Amino acid sequence: MESNKNDRGYNLSDMKYFITGGAGFIGSHLAEKLLDSGAVTVYDNLSSGKDSFIKHLAGQKGFNFIKADLLDLDMLKKSMRGHDVLFHLAANPDVREAIRKTDTDLEQGTIVTYNVLESMRENGIDKVVFASSSTVYGETPVKPLAEDYGPLLPISLYGASKLACEGLISSFCHIFKMKAWIFRFANIVGPRATHGVIFDFINKLKENSDELEILGDGTQQKPYLYVNDCADGMLYGLKNADEQVNVYNLGANSSTRVSDIAKMLIEQMGLPNVKFNYTGGNRGWPGDVPQVRFDTSKMEKLGWKPGFTSDEAVSKAITEIIKEI
Ligand code: NAD
């Protein structure tokens, strides 16, 4: 069994973890894993997260849920007291939202991240793990992108906010002697998903099983990562990476086309005659990066690989999400 002690001597078993967005899709899976090695406080306003995602954790030793907003700085400072490691996952999850409301990511991404860092500083908490995204890279040549790729020019307000958050985290680390583990996630899939291409397709097919609207021309191709692999990867990185600011791509080194996701889905749903209606163009919406490839060698050198390829993760997630919806 893997030791909970890393070479820096942190005994991760004795830690008190604080997860912003811990009642969300990824956060709730992470909370389950962290409860095995310490106490966990979930801080979430349930804007896109759900009570039902964490209800099996309520009552377990060391678990605590605070229903509150990260914009409430006083509440946040008070709630964080006494914790050792901060996992900051709360954010607006919908990249498309900014087309309708342009200040969403500024408020729910950048400002809440400032609030988290400021509360950490006041409470003397010096370790933060951050859920960033491949969207920080922007639209790039179609090649596997490593963490040192630049310049970073996001094309969505969601990506711009993630990049701003990375900058705030790096600066707080430098000035206030904190340490950070920034993970740039691929597309995360699996049970409890409340958004994303698989979730959208299944919902559309439940409404009309004759036709499926596919945004763009279906050639969009990105790496997908199974949600348990995502939580595992973050924990592995936290235990084993030891720079002051650790930046890692977290995803598969393979990728899956949107049209192939649609094909896998109709096969698993037993709907072979569905007509695909493409909305056209090479991307799903303005701000969508249609082609994403990840260079995952930095995580591999650290000793971690996901358990599933991109196609396997998609197929497994389809099976599981069909049962949930
Ligand atoms: P999610 O919507 O399920 O989780 C976000 C959680 O944050 C929700 O529970 C929501 O209620 C909470 N939240 C949002 N604003 C809040 C606020 N102001 N105060 C308190 N709580 C608030 O989304 P997810 O897919 O689990 O994403 C988790 C993180 O991972 C996000 O930061 C997201 O940007 C990042 N990420 C996700 C993916 C993906 O494919 N799912 C990819 C890249 C990055």
C-alpha cells in the first residue's frame, strides 16, 4: 500500500482538508477519497453542486459541510480556521455562460479565488491545490501541449479567469510563502456529471430519440479523463511534487472525437438509427477550443498515469451516466 508520508515528511493522514466546491461533480469524488486520510470540510453554495452528491458522507467521522458562498469573505475566513490544505474547486462550470453574462467568470472564478487566497493568508494556511483547465492554453497548433507552452492566450472568459487565478496563486505563494499544486484538467467525465458533452447528448436523446443535435461539425477532439483518475492524480501530485508552485496537466495523452462520443452513446443506449444533425462550423460555440491534445509526460515522470485512456473514460462514463439520468 502507498504510504501517506511523502519525502517532505507531511503526514497526510493527520491533515484537515477544506474543499471549495466539494458538493460538485469532481469535488464530491475528491471528498470521498480525502476522508480516507483525514478530516474534510466541504464549503459549497450548491449553485451547481448537490446535497445528494455528499449525503452519503454526512455523519462520517471527520466530515463537515458548510453551505455558504465564497463571495461571503467573513464567513469564508471563519470557516477555514484550523485547516491544513485547501482544495479550490468551486467555479462557474459552464464555459458557455460568459456569452450570456460576461462577468460570471470574473466573479465566480477570479474574485472567489482571491477570497480563498486572502482567507488562507489570514488563517496561516500555506497549501493550495487548484482546479485549472486546458482552456488556459487558448487556441494553439494541434499538438500535445506541455505545461511550459506559451504564450498563454485563452479564447474564453472561463479560460481567462483560470489563467488569472493561476497568476494570483503564484503571486500569493511568492509573497506569503505558500505552496501550490495547479492542475490543468482535461475534460472530466464520470458519475454525478451535471454538464458536458455526454450529459448533454443523453438529455437530448431522452427528449427525442430519433435525432441528436451535435454542436459544430463533430470533428472537435479533446482528451477525457475519468473522474476518479482526476481525484487520484491531484492527490498523487500533492504528495509527490515539491516545487513552490507545481503546474501539471491532468488528463490522458489520448483524445476522443465528439462524433465518436455520439456513436458510442447511441450504441450503448441501443438507438442505432438516430440521425445526427450537425450545427456546423469547426467548434461548438464561440470560445470553444475545438482541438486539444495534452502532453502528460510531466505527470508520468512524477510516477502517475490515468487508469483509463480517453476513449475508455468516455465509454465508462456513458455507461454510468445513462443509469443516473
Ligand atoms: P461543478 O459545477 O460540479 O462544481 C463546482 C462546485 O462549486 C459546485 O458544487 C458549486 O455549487 C460550487 N460553487 C460555485 N460557485 C460557488 C461559490 N461562489 N461559493 C461556493 N460554492 C460555489 O463543476 P466540476 O465539473 O466539478 O468542476 C470543478 C472544478 O474543476 C471547477 O473549478 C472547474 O472549472 C474545474 N474543471 C472542470 C472540468 C470538467 O471537465 N468538469 C474541466 C476543467 C476544469
